[in-house]
Amino acid sequence: MSDTANTRPTLSAVAARAGVSASTASLVFSGSGPVAEATRERVLEAASALGYAGPNPTARSLRRGRTGIVGVVTEDRLGDAFRDPINLALLDGLGDELADEGLGLLVLPWSPGSRADLAAAPMDAAVLLGCSADLAGSVELLRRRRIPLIAIEAPPLDGVVPIDLDNADATRRGAELLRELGHERVALVTLPLDIDRLRAPLTPEREAEATAYTAMERIRGAREVFPDATGVSAGASTVAEGYVAGRALLDVPGDRPTAIIAQSDLLAVGAIRAAEELGLAVPTDLSVLGFDGARLDGITSHVLTTLAQPAVEKGRAAGRAVRASLVGEMPAGVALGAELRRGETVAPPRA
């Protein structure tokens, strides 16, 4: 086969075949200017005959200085990220807000070993998802690219737009409910504390070295009410991890907590499964408080008592910040609140 047969057809070739200028053919494909219908049809017929699918997206991006892509950086494995209903709700809000701008989303898993991927991936802005255990590492790398950065649930960082949630205050309100019901022995099942995602008992040393802002804020809120609360950090926000942590806390007859504060609804469901497997009734023998207010259809029959967060609005707020940043503005941060939602999983402890 000849080299000519392997050559990608060009816009100039289409224009020549249609008998129009290259600029007119370009207007047909971009839709950015008026073109007579007959001319448009002639250009499209020529493109079809030559097998021309449209302008090269890479070349077009270079000319515009934009990729049309917003990176979404997550530390979860992609399988876990898309099983989490809160992540899905957040992405719904983000996508809705960016859809009218013609911007696409590229989900990027982050770990210290994926630096090259994050450094090279095409994007005009980056949104860093909450519950990050290595936010500083990803921000340090992305700052070199001089693109807008929006962080969901993060400590204050220069040049980074924060979309915050009242994690400590919300958890404190949930803990106060448990105290009002009469609970004294309360344990925590937390999100991962660091990039290693170690599943292990909470200790002062581990908490002092923790890098996960969301997890530590929620611990801080619980400790304002129960300063001596014990707990276990999970390896991920999943039902399976909540189950393992629940077994570790509850399979100790005579020294069980009467309530568990879980840092996500999925962890709470796992802890409930562990309790029921051990013959404990929820909430009669054990109260369980979640965090998220996620839809759990098909995951549990329990109606959780939880701190319901506005996940879709978090995504929308991040999307608005992206749009403002891309036109040269420096948007203000946004602070959102979670709401205590009473369900059926908390009750006074047994006498």
C-alpha cells in the first residue's frame, strides 16, 4: 500500500475537493461562523469522500492553548472511587456545572508512584477530591503546571480554591446526640489516615503523623465530646473495611463500645454487619452513626442516623470555581454544612 493511501486526509484537501477556501471549511467543522447551507453540504460530502473525520484535536488544543479537559484527582483506586455514592454525586454536580462550557472530565488516580501521569495528563484545571491523605504531594506537583487548582475539603493552601465542609462541627453534633442518649463508651471507625491506608488501631502517635485532613477533622469533632474515644482507621471507605474495623472493635466481650461513630455511611454499614454477625442488635445493643447521607439502596435495610452532606452541591461549587478560574478570576472559597439526619440506628444504651 502506498504512503499516500496511509496519509491522514487534511482540511486543505477537503476544501480543495469542495471548491472552497480552507477557512470556510474550518468554519463548517467549528460551527463558529455563518456558512451557506449548500456550501456546508458540499464540504461535508467532500469530507465523507476523503474519510476526513474533523480537525486534529491535539493540534487544535495547541493552537488554542487549552485542552478542554478538567482533571479530577482521587487517591482511591478507580474501582473504589466509582463505588462510593458520595463521589458519584459529587461528579454529577461537577459535570452538570461544566457541561455548558463543553469541558470534559478526566479522572486521575494519584499516588506517589503516579507522579509522571499527573505531570503529563492533559488538563486546563484540576479538582482534588476530598478525603485526601496526600494533598500536599499532588498540589506540589500540579502547581508547577500553573493551572487553576480547586481542592474539596482541604486545609488552607496558597493559590488553591477551597470547597470546604464543616467536618468537625458536624461530627461534634452527631457525638452530642449520642451523649444525650446516654452513651459513654464510644469508638470511631475512621477514613484512612495516610497515603499507606493502614488499617490499625488509633494511637496518639498515628494521629500526630496523619496527613488526611478530612479524617482528622472528623476525629477532632468526635473528641470534643468523647475525648477518650478509641477507634480503628480503615483502609478505604467501603463496606468491607467497615466490617473488618467493626469486628476488631466489637469482638471483645465485656469491653465493647455501646456506640460507633463511622466516618462514612459505607463504613457504618460494614460495622452494622459485623455487629449483627456477632449477635448484637442495632440500635438496641449498639448505636451506629454514619457520615454522608448517601443513598444506600440495596446495600442495607437500615435507615442510618447520619451527617448528611450536600455532595452534589460540593461538585457544583467546584465546577463554578473552575469556570471562574479559566476566565482569569480568583474565586472565593465556599463553606458548606452537613445536616444531622435521624434514622433508626441510634438509641439509648442498654441499662
